[in-house]
Amino acid sequence: MATALSSVSPPAHNTFASWKAHKPPPSFWSPKPFVRPVVPSILIQSPFSAKSPPRSSNGAAAARIEDGRQSGDLVISIDVLKRFIDVNLGNWTGSFHQFDCNGNLLHKISTKLSASSYGEGELTSLIQSLYIKQPPLSTSDPEDESEWFEYKIKESNMFTVDKYQQIGFIPEEKAFALRYQTAGMLETVIRQGVLGEDDTGEESPRNLKLPSRRPAIVCENCLYSLEKDARVRAFHIMDPQGILQMLLVFLEERGNEVTAHPSFDNSMDSDRITPHLGTWKGHSITKRSGVYGSTIAKADTIATLEMNEDGQLIQDIRSTSGGSDVTTSVLWTGSISNNLVTFDGGFQLTLLPGGIYMGCPSNVAKSVQESKSFHLEFCWLESPGKRQRLVRTYDVEGLAVSSTYFLETKQ
């Protein structure tokens, strides 16, 4: 829901051994070299070996961490980092979905992700490999199996999560938000998953849409299932002008025994607004980003979204801070066109299948120019009467200030 928030397991092995009963083509196990150059700032291969990190690299990482501690910027604790790594560890089977800004599905790609860790204490790092299922080389040959392409995602450690990714992590609820400096990884995912490794780009599908080379914002919000060992990772991609360019969603389930990739149920696609209507009551927890300190704020919340006889949407958000009787209220009115809700305050919601919506300002650049803070929102209604929301708030300069997690039940 659009909200005004400016005031406010054991380590897994990095292998898919138990999937060998459904063994992918050889390229999944022995990845081919990249066909296209990959943006190094997000898709570089880790300079460390997962088993035996070189001393020189360890020393460099330690030096960066010490610099961060002395400057006062490195405020995320070792314990929080370990808990963040733990919720990501394991083998994940899933699917990647690309939507345009109006909520229309452009592409769906099967994915696998392997996450493991190495190091101890301040030098603990999370390393991840993403495997993208490529289209068959020939659609006419039934024996032509799809291949998998491997991508090394830049590792996460004490230095990167605070300095570059500006992590917002709510440990108890296993929700997190990350900032990326480039859309390079996602561009490569889309290219390989839709076009295949041998594509020259000359006959691209008409609806193929790649992220901007220099996006204004690439934000990942992740919510974990309340019912099973699964999660949804959702990306806002804002173009250089601060306008929503596309929305990307990973549906993933952890474990080696998963035989089918999680995907959206098409039957849930007919009416996307009705499941969100009504009164939702719950609580929120706010975790401020590292450079602003790790202060936590809690509040009780009531959110109401109704549609009047004229088809106009009316939203009322009330929040009462923990330990006080002070209640703030924000009332917005808006309209809906297909799967896009636009509020008078310049905020929009894109309704997606699977009980998901994603919200953002209609124009981030305008908010920054007018010295206004803004936020991005991700909502997942996993079951009819319960939902989770994660809101990433930015200051007037476009820097991540905080992440707020909501757990709400329908009244």
C-alpha cells in the first residue's frame, strides 16, 4: 500500500548434487564462457576461492573493513551479517518474470541459484551463482534440450552490504532490501533467457526490453513465505530520468527436491485489485540503513483501501508509534486503469499476478528536484487474509534511508 514513511540453517554446499536425477545439459555443470561482456561492478567473478581465499585478498578485505570501522560507516554487526547470509544459503529453484510498468508479463525464464559462504567473523562472505535456462537452439527438434548458463554474482560481505548495497535487513522476518549500482546482471539474465547465447541481436523479439545502461535506481526487495521455505525477490528498475522502466520478479523455493519451478497461477490474473481491498491491521518494524545508524522503530498500523461507486480508490493509512498515543494518518485518492493505480499524490501501484503489487513515485526525478523524500514498495499477499509489505525509503538526495516491514491481516 502506498505509504508516507519519511517521518518515520547450516551452511549449504555449493552444489546441485541431489538434482542430478534431473540432470541439466553439461553446460549447467561446466558453464561456457560469457558471450557478451558483463558489467563488472555487479557480475564480476569473486577474486576469492570458496575453499581457500588467498591471503592477499583477505588482507585487502580486512583493510577495507578497518577503514569502514574507523570512519564510522560500517555499522552492520557481524551477527546481523551472518543471519543475512544464513537466510540466503542453499539451492533455490525458481522462475524469473519480467513485467512492463503497466503490469503486462513480457517474459518468463526458469532459474536456479546456488548460495554458499566462506570465511569467519568480519571476513565472512556470501557467494552466489545464478543459472539461467536458455531457449533451445532449435524449436523444431524435440531432442534439442535447453542449456543452462552460469553467472557469478558479486559477493556480499561486511564491506559491500553497508557501503555499496546499503542493505536494509529485518532479521526476525527474514526480509531485506538491497541497492544495486547497475542493471547489468538483469540485462544479461534477460538476454540469455530470451535470446540464447548465440543470438546476434539482429532478430530480437519485439517485446524484449533491456534495462537502461545507467538506471537511476535498481532496488531489490525480498520477502520470505510465511507458509513454506520459499521467497519472492522483486526489482524496481527506474530509468535515468527517474521513471519506472520495468518490474522484475524472482519466485524461488529452497531445496534440492523441488521438481517444478514456482510460477504465477494464471487463474489469479483476472482481477488483481479486489484481493487488496478492505481493511488491513498489523504492525511495522523500521530498520534504518547503515550510514544513518541502526535505529529500529515499531508501530501499529491500519490500512484501508476502498473503491466508491464512481470507481475512485480511497486509501487511508494510520500508524501509531510504539510506546506512544501519537497517530499519523495519510489519506490518498486515486484511480485505476487496467493494472495501474495512480494516486493524486504522484504515487503509483502496478498490480501483478500472484497477489503482488509494486509501488513507486510516478517521477522520482521530480521528487528529488523538489527536495522530497520518496519510497518504493513491494507487497505480497500470499494467502487471502494475510500479507507482507516491504517499503524502502529514500531521502531528498536519493540515498536509501530505511526499510520498513509490515505484517498485516485482513479484518
